[in-house]
Amino acid sequence: AYQWAALGGSGYNDAEVINLSMVFGALCNQANGLDFISAYVDNTIDLYGVVWSLGAGNRNTGCAGDYIRDKPQTCYNGVSVAGVTHQGTGDRTDDTYLAASKYGPVYGPYETEERLKPEVLCYSGVYSPASGGGWGNFGGTSCSAPSYSGLATVLMSAGVTSSHEIRALTFATAEDFTKSPSSSGVDFYSGFGVPDGWSAYSHIADTFTDTLHYTGDGKFYLIENVQDKDRVVLVYNKHGLVTDWKISNLDIFAYDESTGEILHQTSKVYENKEHIEFGPSDAGKNVIIAAVATQLASGLSYETYAISANNVMTELDEPSIDVDVLQVDPVDPGIVFEIQAQVANTGELTLENCEATLALDDGMDFDSGENATKQVGSGTLEPDEFGIVSWNVLVTNFEPEKTVTVYGSGIFLGALFSSEDSGTISVNSLDADITPEPELPLEPVDIDELFEVKAKVTNNESFPLENIILSLGIDTGMEFGPDEQSQKSCSPDLNPDEFCEVAWLVKVTDYSPTKDIAFHSDAESYGIEFAGNAYGVVEVIEPYTPDPLAPILISPFDGVKFKLGDTLDFAWTPADGTNPTRYWFDAWVDGNHFELIPVGGLNMDKNLSLILPPIFVELNARDGIWEWAVASEISGEKHWSDPWVINKFVAPSLIKPDNAAKVSVNEIYDWSDVFGANNYVARITGILPGNQPFYMPLNSALSQFVLTQPFYDALKPAMNYSWAVAGTTLGPNLTAQDQEKLAKLSYSQIRTFTKN
């Protein structure tokens, strides 16, 4: 039979109906239909669309007892036919259930859920040719199954070609058979009842086949003016063999069209012939029937089903939802903006649990607190009603265009209906001025001396900058300092009006009057890259090269400190290989030419030294930084040496009294010691007329004096006096007549005092 169904025979059509009036052994405790024989039958039906009628089996077959436990009678896609005894009258009111017929239930794959078996029952007694010749009476479910096979054949000839449709049609229109008062309706003895050929033929137009493509998918039908005992049956196949079987879970929902109330619904998981029956309370109602994929089996892209009713049932247009993403003006990166979508019910049925979900493109994000999925209005959309849903979002990474998609969905009778629409958002590009601001040395720099250059970047834009990098390019003949890098991170991010700054240590290694320095900045914002450049010039001090013909200085040493009593012995020698005509000596104090030396220098003839006695220096060289140099005159041209320095600071520092003090008798005037001094001289103004200084030799090596009574008495009240002190080697018996010499001494800073 399988080969005929699958392959056909030479010159013959493929088998479309198969009858099996035999069993292959009882399964005892196993009745889940997953045995090899049952699975073989199911797979044949599923692959080739045949109708397979099986006798339900007779009782007393061993351990199975009276239940259907035979294989393949426990299959899913075949029709198990129980027996009924016809009493020969014109109707079925006196027919009886075949006592020998086995009954259900059987079980699902995990033996936790009951499945309906048998599906129908047919007459079990026949008068037919006997195997030994002649005619005879025969009975049992082996005689019942062919009746169903014959009906299937008749319906096929009437144009019902689908195995699903034949099963759904014959189950829906079967006449209920009551084994006992307690078994009215569909039960495990008689299934859906006795197939009624005329009723089945009459309701071919009320039978539909279709496919459901995803979990939640649904198709809808209408029965107007439902009557008591009206029935709707949904049939679909189990797929695969023993180890790779698949069963979807399709269900029926019956929905009161006027109130929205769900009147009935099925809930079996592994039953592939769901049904609902209406009762007296349903009579007169217009009912919408939904065939819904509660769970599509894993690996299936769709599930084919047939649905039939024993009343007039018409197919409805399924609910429809439409999504329209509303136009958005061009947006700036980083700025929160609103996306709106209109979600409309464009069908004729009310949708519940209406939601809209926004899917963002890469480089976009929701604003804080926003959810991708939102309810549309109140969640319910009546026909032709729409709702507007909005989201606050922003672009986080620039591209000229971003695509967003809105998925709208609603539920009707447990079935999910959805639609989607996409919109394109134009994104404005950004421009940022990140020109670095250089900071260069104000003064020329020396060769091989490290100096610092800086650069600053300020965010003058309205948006943040990220990954700010500053790079320094230096001229030839320049080097970076130790461990310095040409490229430095300025800041990981920079908000508007903020700035960042970096510094480099560099040096000049080869002389040229100027060196060029280039600054480069990089930054980005929302995936847009920015760059800036700036340039600067550093002036370089020309390196000094000593004159090779200049004399070589010997003493006093460069940087020596002069002390009172020191003799300054200036000495030099000619440069190697030179024979100067004469030498010239010159000196400067605090950058000014020493007035006792002629401009252009003191002619030393061929002398190689100049000795200045201590008293000459003490009286003629004021405190300061002295520089001296010697020139060799060769061929009428002077060749000057580099200057050497003498630090002459011999003036003391005043200690007390404080400046502007009021002094009394025996007031102590104190100052710091002067190294080499054996005497001190006080210079006071205010005593002599016209503010002429009065020089008062103290004739003491003690660095203080006391304001005696006679001196105090000589002071005038409210008169401002000033005083200063100098150390000297003159003395020890100086008088006021020595004031010409005393005036040339190096005096301290001035302080004032008044008589108390």
C-alpha cells in the first residue's frame, strides 16, 4: 500500500485511500503512537496526502485489555474506526455500540495527555462473498474501516482531494452516537460519531484548507446563527518518523462577534484534531472561528491544516494592521529628536494588545528612559482606528542616512498580526574648528637647551569632542626631549567651552636663525573626524665662537667674589701663535661701561697684567657685577676675549632699627658684618643743611653703635633722618675731614628714623 501510495504502479494512479483492517500486536502500556508502524503510517499520510482508514481493533487481545493499544491504530494522521451494530431500521436510534470494539483514549508523545481514539465508528456487520465460496455475514472493526474508506473515496470524487479536508469534513459532520446517556458528544468510545455522507457532501463548501506560517499566525471564519450541537473540527498532521517527529500545536478559538467574548477554545498540545462543540447557550450567536498556531513545531516554516463545520461557515479576511513611519526633518548627531509612527487597524476586526516596536540603525540609541516597545493608545484598535507612537532617540555615530524600522502588532483571538515600515532619516554633518593654539618661547633659545612648547585646543562648538590628539612636528636640527612623544592625548573628551593643553620638551641641535614648528590636532564627534593645523617659529641664539686671536684670561677667576682688602691682579696671556702689537683692557659694571676707563679700552702696551690695589678698588669700584675683558691688537684690529665676572658686594645689610622707626636714647643701630672691614662709617642726612650727607666715622670694627644722649639731644623732633652704613679698611682714626674718601665707600640701603 505504501509503495502504491508513494510510487504508484505501471499504468496506474497513485493510491489515494488505504484501508487497513488488521493490527500488528498490542502495545500494552505504550500508546503514544511513536512506534515504528504507527509512525510509518503517519509519515505516508503526511508525505503523500492519502486517507488511511484503520479498524480500531477488537477486544480481548492480551494485556492491552479493551483500550486501543494496537499498532498502527494509535497513529496521529490515520483514522481509527470503531464499530456500531445496525438493527436494520431506517434510523440509528436503535443502533448499538459494537461490544467487541476497542476504545480510547490513547496518549501523546510523553504519555501525559489524552488523545481522541477512535475518530469515528461505522457499521461493523456485512454480508459479503466468503473466502471458501458463496456469501456470508462478517463482523468486527475490520468490517467498519472499509465503510470509512468508501466514504473518503466518494468525497474525493466530489472534489475533496486533501486528506486534511476529508478528515476535518467527515469528523465535523459525523452524527453523534451515544453509547450511554453519559457519553453524549465527542467521546473515547465513538469519537466524533458515525460519518454522515450526505451531511459531509452538503458541507464541502464549509471546509477550508490553509497554512499558518509562524507562532501566533491565525486564519478566521464566520458562522452566523450558531445552533446547539454545531461542531468545528481542525485537523493537521504529525510529521517525521520515530526519532525526528514534529507536532505543531494549533488551536481553535470561538469568539462572540457582538460582545468580543471567547466562547470556547481548545488547549491540547499534542492532539492534531482539535474540535469545539456549541451548546444551547451559544444558539443564535454569530461566532468568529480562529485557527491559530499556538506553537509552530521547531524547524517548520509553515503548518498546513483543514477546518470544517457542520453549519454554514465562511472565510473572513484576516485582521490587518498598517504601520507608517512619519517623516523626520534632518537631525544633528547627539541631539535628541522624536520619531513618530502611525499604527492603524485597517481590517474589519478589533485588535487587542496593540504594540509598536522601534528598531534603530547602528549608531543610534534611545534617550534615557525610553523603551523600544510601546503600547499603541489604549492597546485596543477598532477597525479604521489608528494611534500615534513616539520615541525620543539620538544619533551616536554619524552616517549621512539612518534607517529605522517600526514593527506594529495586534492580537485577535490569540493570533498575532503584524506589519512593519521603515523610514530614512537624514543626518546633518558636523564641522568643528579645532585649530591648535600654540605657545612658544618669547625669547630666542640656545642650542642644546631644552625648552617647552605648548598647544591648546578649545571646544567652541555646541557638541562634545572625543579622542583629542595633538601632534608636534619639529624642524630639521631639532630633537624631542627624553621620553617625549610627538603625539599626545589631550583629553578623552571635551565638552563645549572646555579646553585641554599639552606640552613638549624639545631642543635645537643644529643652528639656523629660526626653526619651524607645526602643530596638528585630531578629534572626533559622533563618528565624524576633525583636524586642525597651526604653525610657529622659534628664534635661535647664534652660538658664540670665541675669537681665536683673543688673549687668554688667567686671573682673577671668572665669578670671583671681591672682599675688602683684596688686590685685583688682572693677568692674561696671548693666544697661541699670536704676537699682538699691544693689549687693551676694559671693564663694565652692571652692564654699563666703567667711567674711569677710556671708551675703547685702556692701552696696556705689551703688559700682560694690571694690578689694582685694595684701596683703589674700595674707593673707585661701586658695588655690582663687574665684567672685564682684554683685547689683542693684531694688524691694527682688536680681538677681544670673552668677559669674566667679578662679584663686588661689600655693603652691609641693615638690621635695626626698622625703617621709619622712632628712636630713643641708647637706641642700638645694628647691621651685618662686612668681611675684611676694620672700621665702619655712618652716613646720615638731615643733620646738615640742604640734606647734605654727614659722614660719621665710627672708628670701630663693631658692626653697631648706640645713640648716645648728646647725639639724641642734637636731633630735632618731627625731623626725618636717614642713615646708611659702609664697611672700610680705612682708619682706624678717621675724621670728618676724610669725607671725600668716605663718600666713595659702598653704603648699605637707606633707612629713615625720627626722634621719639
